[in-house]
Amino acid sequence: MKIAEAPVDNAPALPRVRFRDARIEMSHGAGGKASRRLIEGLIAPLLGGPLLAPLADAAFLEVDGARLALTADSFVVRPLRFPGGSIGELAVNGTVNDLAVSAAQPLALLLTFVIEEGIATETLEAELRAIAEAARRAGVEIVGGDTKVVEHGKADGLYVTTAGLGRADLRARLSPRSVRPGDQVLLSGPIGDHGITILLARGEIDLEADLRSDTRSVYPFVEAILGVAASGLRWMRDPTRGGVATALNELARDSGLGIVLHEEEIPVREAVRGACELLGLDPLHIANEGQFLAVVAPELAEAALAAVRAVPGGGEAVIIGEVREQPARTVLAAASYGGTRVVDMLVGDPLPRIC
Amino acid sequence: MCLAIPGKVIDFVAETPQLAVVEVSGVKRQVNVDLLRDEPLGPGDWVLIHVGFAMSRISAAAAEEQMRMLSMMGEDLQAMEEIEGYQFGQDPS
Amino acid sequence: MKYVDEFRDPRLIRQAADEVRRLARPDRHYRIMEVCGGHTHAIYRFGLEGLLPGNVELIHGPGCPVCVLPMGRTDDGLALAELPGVVFTAFGDVMRVPGTKGSPLEHKARGAEIRMVYSPLDALKLAQGHPGKHVVFFAIGFETTAPSTALTLLKARQLGLGNFSVFCNHVTIIPAIRAILDSPDMRLDAFVGPGHVSTVIGCRPYEFIAQDYGKPIVVSGFEPLDVLQSLVMILRQLADGRSEVENQYARVVPWEGNLPALRALEEVFELRPYFEWRGLGFISQSALKLRDEFAEWDSERRFDVPGIRVTDPKAAQCGEVLKGVLKPPQCKLFGTECTPERPVGALMVSSEGACAAYYHYVHRMAAAGSLEG
């Protein structure tokens, strides 16, 4: 096996260990600033090799002339089942989506189950069926994995970790560094459905709404964009934990450019908006599991948008903003009446406010 | 300092009349309406919700009056601009 | 959303902003304090400052309950959280507030049983569901939130619930406004009054501001049009040389307030002789404690609360910022030693603290360069 040179953009000089937090807290896993501190300050410095791209969704390897994308993910969710999905579907779709937004066609998955002693076989079986169905829909093969059982009280029922293999689409070269002022930001559909569904499904705040997780493979949409706008496709990301705000802040930081969002254009379902207004949350910080963001050159943006909209489930896709020179490394939301605000990365988990 | 949001009373919880089901943009929650006990409250009424309590009744009449004032602000401005226009001897059309 | 979207109408917002610009005399500088952190939040969330002329300056006031809470009180509450068998409950806002040994979230990471609740009634429910545990509710907030704690305590008494208590940090807004008005370096021209507090206390308690101090105050809602309309009303008062209490938020705020809420407050709470406010120091009769009849549900009387006092570093100039003497970035620690992720002073603690709001929405923009792109 021959390992190709890593893409230049993904191999920064390795930083020193500079993680100063005394303990790992929930916020270090919430996808926001604390997560970034942990990865960049501790994990990357200690594990980094020339191929490590800690903040990209997938790594690329060249094997006998074929360019392959490799990704790993892990899934921890409470409750295991929720309206619109379950941990099994999340595991498949989440892994597939990491490959898809790296412009790779998902091919195969490995799945590892960490099962808590005492979980009902029925529960596990339901997850396996959900996984098989999600894999069928996403067009990926489950080619292996591992199973471990841990003591009661140690694994919240079930954890799933995955590895995914995909074939890189050679028509696209994605990198934050290729993003240019004037590029358009495309969003595939309404935001916040997954995060708010989970928040409600936990039952801790006693809210009821007719909402479902948006978990799905986004590869069909990516494939559609690649078909018409591959040469103008600069960057993609699935805005999971930390939401659209965090994904775009990472882009702003990594590209050194500014992103201006047209706030009124961003699709948010009524119930998601209602829950966010009630709990003092920003929909831009809420997790999604079936949406993606794409930055496309201005001359190809309309074609990319039309292609996504033509795919079933893509009808609500919209251009939500554009890349600008200034304000550098910042995401702004602009309202049509002239007000602007800075959209920051999420600090820790989104917490409901009363003030 | 206090996040509060308008919601519409949909229903009351059986046997606990101080609990109402209130809807905010497609999201429902049980809300304690004990602080509004001085005047009768019914389905369709709008209330302001804070930490699971209805704090006040929303007055549709006052909201309309406010919207009227806000719209007038624009008319005043327009009128003012027109007057200024005349002063400068320009055609107001 | 009814009663929300109308008040975010872009055309009317532009009109109202035009009216503010028209009313603000170019030869004058206006310093207007929005008392309530909710207004601070709205002003930044909707980018309202950018719509105002440069000589209309908004000063962000003391109405952010987690900002003005002394760190010692957080430490006291967290000392309770560490007692065996105690479940510590608090609003989401409190979960990231730093104590000397870390925030409630950090204590949770170390194993303390800490739960976020949306309502004090949720904490009560938790106590009912866990008879073997003692549930402490860490109560914060102004008069808007205090009645909900009062009703919860009345219910606890009615149920005879023995495993529930409240660590009370409720404060009252009027003494804080008076403290600011009495400060010798006070330079404010008018106030945007706290709309949601006023649903409870009504508009009458503000009369001294207009009558004794000659400052206009307009009780205001929280949508962009509410805030702009309030500024218009304030500027009209100043132009006419009037100082009155006006109610912009009449759709929600009755002039007399909420009588059942006031009665519940009276039944459950009494004023503390004095209470410490971060940034403002000790203010007499500015906070609530449980009456003797509710001693059984008072965490401070049921448990041995250490009574910790932590003073803020001298270099933190929260008080000056609160009074409008300094703007947040003029504080020596702003943005360097004191940031939202590692707050030193009170106003950086919550996203609606003046400094945190300024940091999130303005400082980063300034650091990033100009707005025009």
C-alpha cells in the first residue's frame, strides 16, 4: 500500500500541548469552542502525523492509484430512540455524511457496539434493523465490526462507533483555503430539527412539539452538486453538534475570511423557532443530522441550488449568505432592516436560559 | 433579565385548573396560570410565559394600538419630509 | 409567531430608527440606560445599536441576575451541592457561572448531582419523585422570577414536602436603580425600564425616578420595535423637557402590576437588611429571603451554609461600567484577562452581561476589521 502525500491544507505544523482544562467536561464533547480546544490543544499535538487532519470530516489516502476517504465517528445519544430516528440510524447517516461532505461516495462501514449489560435484546434488535435499513437507503455495505458488553450502568444502553470508507470524487478539491470572497453559502434545508427533537425527547423540560429528527444521508444532494458544479465547489460540512454557527465559524477561521448570513433566509421550522424563543436558544447553535452547508463559486451557485432542490427532500435548500473579505474570521448575520450581529461559536452545550 | 414569551392558551389540565396547556409556535407546555386568577382565563387567550408561569395576559387592543402608533410614526415622517420638500421648493410627487 | 413577528417588521423598524435619528439633536449626547439584561440581549441580537445615531449611547444596566450575584453566593450554593444526598437544581443560566472551585457544570463533571431545570416547579417535581434525596433549588432572578419561586414554596408547604428547599438569591430592581442614581459619577439622561419585571411590580414604583431625579423612564418590551419605540418616547420626553414614567409595553404590562404575584411575594418573602451586588457593592433592602414560616424550606437555615465572601479583583471595573462611566472595552481587563470563557468580573459572566454582550457582538467585529465588506 502506498500512502499519498497529505493535502497541503490539512497538514499544519503540529502545535504544542496547550490544553489547560483540569478535567474533561460535557462541553468538551459538545462540538463548540471547548471541543476545538481539546482536539487542537491535546489530541492533535500528541497523535498528529503528516496525514492527521483533526478538524476535517475525513482523511484521504491514495491506495494503488485510487483515492479513498476514511472517517471514524462515535454515537452516544439519550434517549436511544426519538421521533424520526434512533442511535442506529444516526450512526449510519452520520458516518455517511462525513464522507459525503468530503466529496466522497460512501462505500462501506465498520460498526462497533458497546452494549450495556441488561439491555433488552428487543432494543438491540430494533437498532440492528434500523442500521440495516439506513445502510440500504444510503447505499453502503456493513462490512464488519466488533461487539463488547460492559457492566450495567456503564454505557447508557448502547454506544456505537463507526469507521467509514468512501471513494473520493476527483472532480472536487475541497478546502477552506480555496474559498474566495463572493462565494455563496448553500444550506440544504431547515435547521435545528434534530437538536430540538432530542432536547424534547429527553423529557426534562416538558415541552411537546410535532418534530422529527432530520437524520438522513446527504450524499444524494452532494452527488447532484458534483454533477453540475464540481469545479466551483469549495467546501462542505454537515453542521451537527454546535450547529450552523459553529461550522461556519470554523470555515471563517480556517479561510481567514468573513461570512455574512441573510438571517431571514435561513429556514427554521415554526416549532423549532418556538422552542428556541421559549428556551432562549439560537437555532444557529442547534445540531442537525441531515443537512449540509456548501460553499460554491458565485457563477455556479444557482446551478448547485437547483440541483439540490431537484433531489427529493432538497426542496427547502436555499442560499443563506456569502463569503466576504471583511470582517475577517467572523460570521455575521444581517437583517433586512440593517441590523447586524456577530454569530459566535457555541461555548459548551446549548443551555436553556431564563434571563 | 427575564426571558418571557407570548403563548396561546389551548386547554386546561383536568382536575388542576391552575395548569393550562399553552402553545408557543407549535410547541406546547403546561403552564401554571395561578398568577392570573383574578380574572377568568379561557382557551384562545394569550399570556406571557416565564419559567413555566403565566405572568400576564396579553391585551390584543393594546397591541393594536401600539402597531397603530408605530405606523403613524412613519406617516409623520412622510408628512415631515413632504413639508421639508415644499420648503425647498421641490415637487413633492 | 403572533405578538413577536409584528414587532420585528423590517419596514417599521427602519421607520422607527429614522424617527430616533430625527429626534436626537446633533448638538447633544444622550446616555440612556437599559436596566434589564434582556434588553441588552435584544439590542445585540437584533443589531439595534448599529441603527442608532452615534450620539445616542446605550448603557447596559444591572438587570442580569447572574451577573450581579456575588461569587461567594455561588460558592455557598455549590457547597450545598457537595453534601451527600443533595440534588442541586438551577436554571440553565446558572450552570456556567464560575465559583471559586468552578461552575456548577464543572462540579457536575466531578460527580456532584446537579440538574438544570426550566421552572422551579420542575425542581419540586424532582423532589417528589426522589423522596430519598434532598432537592435544593438555587433561586435567582428579579421580581419577574421571584413569584414563581414563591408559588413553588407555597405548593411545597401545602404538600408538606420535607425534601425540598430553596437557596434564595432573589433581588429587587428598584434599590439597584436608586443606587445608580445616587452615585456621584452618574451621568445618565434616561432609562429604558424593565418590561417583564414590571408585569409584576407595575409602573408606579418607578415614579421616584421621574419625580425625584427628573429622569424619564419608559417601561419597554423586548422586540426590536419595542426598544426603538421606547427610545423615541424617551427622546420626545427629553425634547419637551418632561420626565415621566411611560408604559410602552402596555400590551403586557398593567400599570398596577400583578396583584396575586405581589401577594405571593409578600406571603413568602421578606426583605434582607442588605445584600451584596457584584459591581455595585452592598445595597440595603435589595434582596429577598424566606419568611420564618418557610424556614423549613430555606436551604440557608436547613443546612450549614459556609457564608463565603469573594471579592472581585480590584482591576475589574464592573461598577464603573454598570454606572455608564466606562464602556466595557475601557476596563483594563476587558478581552484580555476577562473573556466570556474565563470571566473575571460580573459583567462577563452571562451572555446578557454588558461586557459579555459587548465582547460577543462588537469587540470581535472591531478586532476583525471594519463592518463594510
